[in-house]
Amino acid sequence: MNEPEAINETISYQNGAVVSREVVNKSTGTVTLFAFAQNQGLSEHTTPYDALVMVTDGTAEITVAGVKHEVKSGEMLLMPAGSPHALKALQPFKMLLIMIKS
């Protein structure tokens, strides 16, 4: 990716699925694009790193440490290292996930 790209055109929705595309993979962190079909999600899990979610399309319910947040296109939410978190697409949504490993 050495030329500008429109984030929402870089990844497409797929019915009944979660689609991902890793954009950056370095020892210090990763950047991954996701596209979630409606009602798809990621079950509760933890990571040893801070993760920043930037919603670029649609709306998601993101639960962090038991607290539910409705995050819409243009909004972001930090999921701190070690905090249990889960995501669910309230409608089809796309996000950029930035994982910081240092």
C-alpha cells in the first residue's frame, strides 16, 4: 500500500461473515481492517496489548470490561490491554484495528 486508498473500499462485506485484511504487521504493532456482516462479531477475549478501534462505516456494539458502547462511523474506542472485550455488528460495520505492542 504505497498509494492512497479509500479505507471503506479496501475491504468488502461478505454475507454472514467477518472479513479481515492485515495492512501493517510489525514487531511493535499491527493495523488490520475488518468488515462485519450484521449480527456477526468477535466473542469476548483479552489481549496483552492496547487496541484502538476506529469505526469507518456502520455501527457496532463494543463491550469493554462489561460496559457496552455503541460506536458509530467516525468514532473510536480504546480497549486497554488485559480488559475483556467483545464486538457485535448492530448493522454491517467496518473498522480499523490498531494494536500497540509496546
